[in-house]
Amino acid sequence: MAHILLIDDDTELTGLLKEVLSYEGFTVTETNDGESGLAEVSDDIDLILLDVMMPKLNGMDTLKKLRETWNTPVLMLTARGEEIDRVIGLELGADDYLPKPFSDRELLARMKAILRRTQTKAAPKMTDCIEYLDIKVYPGKQEAYCQEQLLELTTTEFALLTHFIQNPGVTLTKEALSLDVLGKRLAAFDRAIDMHVSNLRKKLPDTESGRSRIKTLRGRGYLLVEED
């Protein structure tokens, strides 16, 4: 099972979460502040549960430093009602967020949805490639290229790009993208898909004609533009 890094200064909560996650078969490393959490990040960590409010180094600063080096998936744990934390977290590269308090069932569902995005279906070979125009995606290596340049994508951005290039020119609704990419139903006021698309758009070079590769269709969704 996956190795989870839990970074939260609420020792009572982390103790309970460690017990629940261990029972579900996960390996759990527990830390109680951002600095010690960053020190535990390695290639062995499959998912990070990161609290926003912490001493020494808060969750946002921790995430910012993490993304300088690592693309490890991150599930932010935020206070209920703090929408600004969720938006900033997504802008900085968090894969999803979960407001506190939350149920064990909801946490596990979100975690498993993220982990599914890191595990390729039918175990593709490292050399298997999905191509569309000048975009190449290698699911086995979790690498993507555009104009022969490596794109520094988070796990969710990679999954989103893969979904787009498998459906070029097709309008993809936010509801469908939330289910197919994030693995959850789109809730009212949920801006996760919007933020992930915005982040991906910034990392993709424009087409030769200077157009953005991902078009927003107001009230309908998004589409990957076809060849000029």
C-alpha cells in the first residue's frame, strides 16, 4: 500500500488518522510542523496530507517549498469556510483539499482518488506514449513534453493534460472533469477544476499562432484546441 506523510500540528488528530490509515493498510509517517515534514519527503512518499495552520512553517509555505523540488501529490487539510486557503493551495500546486472536520470515509475516498491518478491503468511501459500534435505524454514515467520541452506538472495536472489530449476538440464539462480526473462529484462553489486548468494552461506554451491550447467555453466547460 501507499506511504502517506502526515503533516499536522494537531497531535490528537494525527494520532487518530495514523491509526485509521494504518488499519486500512497504509504506511504512515507522522510529523507536526512544516519544517520536519519537508525533511521527511522522499521518493518513497506517495501522498502528503498537509494542514494549513501550523507553527514554524505554515502549510502554504511548506507547499511552496515542496513544489520547488517535488511533485508528490498533496491533499490540503483546511478549516471549513476558509475558501481563500483552498484557492491559494490549488494555485501553489495542491492536488485537492478537504475541509475540517471530515469523516474517515471522505478522507479515504479523496486519498484513493488521488492515488489512482498516480497509478497507470494496465501498467503501461515506460516508453508508451500518447501524442497529440506537439504534445507527448508518457504515463509510465509520469512525464509530459510540449515542443520537446519537459513540462513540470503536478500529478493532477498530468492527469488533466492526459485527459485533454485523449479528447481533443471535445468540450469537457467541469462536472465530467471533476469525476474523471479528480474522482469526485463537483460540489457547489468548488473551484478545484478551474484552478487546475488555469495552472496547466500557464505551463503549456501557446500554439504557433499564439493561441492558448486550452479554451474556456463560458458556462459549458473547457476544450483542448485542435490544429490551427
